[in-house]
Amino acid sequence: MATYLFAWNPERWDWKTLEAQINQLRNNEDVYEDWGTGTRKHNIGVGDRFILVRVGTTPKGIIAIGTIASSIFEKKHWDDTLATEGKNITCVKLKIEHLNKTPFISEDELKERFPQIKWTPQSSGTTIIDSIAEEIFTELNSSSYGIQENAITQLEQTILLDPKLIETEKKQLILSRIGQGNFRKLLIKYWGECSVTGMNFPSLLIASHIKPWKISNNFERLDIYNGLLLTPTLDRLFDQGFISFNNQGRIIFSSIIKDHIAALNLSSEMKIQLQENHLKYMDYHRENIFIDNLNNF
């Protein structure tokens, strides 16, 4: 099974059914779209996958993923002028699984994470390295991503597509209005109480990133597995690296606070319930945030 990169340039083709198809997916309906394969005339087959990027105009990046639902076929060119001249294009039918007007993963993030891929193709049909395709599909198909998408899509689209805002203002608004507020709501929905103590008083709990916001990518910033819901004291200790947790969820104390554990109302029996998806973030915290920088856990 191969994965192919397809491109959509709004300056060249007006996707009139885009919003309707987004709504169809939200209603759990099947969505199909014929798409040109560019210079590729062979080898794309049923069951292969595709990643569709928006190019040409901002916001750029991945706006759709899914599977190939047909063999290559010919149809009239999408450009009316060329169609009247008898021009055809080679196409495949795409079965779209995720679709959005604004990118799930921005072009800037794609270039930073996967620099070996050219994310601004001149035409569709180039292949994507299997490991990269798998990472992207796993990310966009994750249950936590579905929660995030529902939480932020409308507000993010309003901000990013507002022509009155410059890029800097858009970024600031997204950080302030989408960032911490909705992340906290997601964590309250996931944890329901303090991740460590079980204290169930949401107004006093703080949404704490395991891997800090400022060095996380866009997905990590809103990934519920990159967050703990903590009391103010635990949040401060965790954020400054005085405590961390091992892969079994048991608390680890920095030697700096070893004489203050009782006064801080801490206990070596404290534990959190970590899932597998938490572990990469907790690994990062122990290696880069935890003050003692332990090597073995």
C-alpha cells in the first residue's frame, strides 16, 4: 500500500462543494471526489492512501486524508476552456476520511517535522515515504485528534480566514483563544479530577502540559495525552521540574526538595494512570524538564 501526495490550489480551482462535504463527514456520510493525478499515469490503485495539501494561498498544509477508491481513469479537464478543446485529465476517485478548510497540519510544521518531503508540489501523484505517511495517518486518525477537531475547528477557521488580520495577529489569537482554554476543557473531560490526588474541584485545577507548549508542535499543544490536570502546588512543582513520573506513573522527587516532601504534603505513594500515548511526553519531561535529569527509571 502506497501513499500519494495530492495538491489543491484555490487560485486555480474553486472547490464549490468543500463546505458541504465537510458537513457530510461530520454526519458520518461517505464523501468521494475525483482528483487529477498530475503526471502520474500508472501504479495508483484501489486501497492506496492519499494526503491532500492546500497550496498557493494561505493557510497552507494538509487539509484531507483518505484512500484511493478507483483505478486511474480519464475525464474531461476541470478547466472549462481546456475541456472545450477536448482536453482530458487522468484521475482517481478519492474516498475522503478527514477534510477541513484550514490545515490539520500547517505547511510550516510539515517542513519542520518532515523536511525530506516537498510539501508544495506543482502537481499531484508523488509518493510519500511510508514511515512519514504512517505517522500522519496515525496522528489524524487518533481519538484525541477527533476531540480536538470538534473543539477548535470553527474558531480556528474564523481566525485564519479573516482577511482583516495580519499573520502575527492570527497566531496571537489562536494561542490565546484556542490554546489554553480549550486544552483545559479537554483535560477536564479526560481526567475529571486532579490526575494525581483525585481532588474533584475543577475551578482550582490547572491544565499542565507535560511537554511545554512553547516547544510543542500544533498537534502536541492540544493532545490530551500531553496534559495533566493538577492542583496549583503540583502544577508548579511539575512545571519547574521538581517532580516527574516514571513509566509506571509513580512520582519522582528531585533531590532539591527531598527535605520538604512532608511540608509540601507529598507522598512517595502518589501515582497517575498513564496510557501508552502519555509515555513519549513523560519521557521528554524526565529528560529535559526534571531537574535531576535522571538516566534510568
